Amino acid sequence: MKFIADMMLGRLARWLRLYGHDTLYGIKDDDEIIRVALREGRIILTKDVALARRAERLGARVFLLRSNSLEGQVRELKELGVEFGELFPSKARCPKCNGPIKPVSKSDVKERVPHKVYESYDEFYVCQKCGQIYWPGKQWREMLKIDKKLRGEA
């Protein structure tokens, strides 16, 4: 499933990307969201009833979410058949730009990460679209805690 999230769902969009779901975000105009969804076969994620109704009338698939919390939104999406497996950096998409993330060798990032990071970690990933570099540091450990909560394991 490919998604396009409206402007009210930025946090959800980032998490969907981390779980490997191709999720567009950042388009402010509702008409453009509908056009992109129809053109690319994306499911619109929204909390906006008017957008949902208009999009459905035009033939777009829509998941109308009701919850304001990330946990509630993930629960709703699970009920609609969206899978939330374990987080793996190699399966994730870039939370910033939605590009695919691929493992890279440590030597490939030597000049692109802080020296202390380079010395402390052996595992690195790079977004194939924007070039952002990721490693399993403190932020990743915090994300894993949230992941367990989202998947109902905490």
C-alpha cells in the first residue's frame, strides 16, 4: 500500500515511513492530494471529513482516521489491514523525504558523520534520495521503545 497523508498527520507519516510504507506528506492543497492519490494509486490518510468525502466521490481510496494520538491512529490503520512489523533500518524509508534507506559501509560515511559517531558505531544507512545518514544510536533506541508501544508489546 502506498499512502499520501494530509497536513494533520505528519507524525503518523514519519512513522509509516520508518515501518517501510511509501508515504507522501507535505502537500498542503487538498485538490493536489486527491490528484496525486489518483495518479499514483495512493490511499489518502486524513482526519478531514470533507476531504475524505470529496476524494471518495472522485474515486480515490481514503482512510478517514478519528484518533488524535499516534497510538490510536496506528490501531485504526491496523484494523484497516496496514501492517506494522518490527522496525529494521534496512526496510525503513527516510522519515524526512520518503526515500529508500540502504546499508552502507562505515568507510563510505567517514567524512560525512561526526568523528565520535564514526568511532562509536559500525552500522550505517543512507537515504538514496536525500543522502541523510542514519545509525543505531540513542534516537534509534528511543524509537524502538515507541515501536513496542505501537505494536502493543509494551
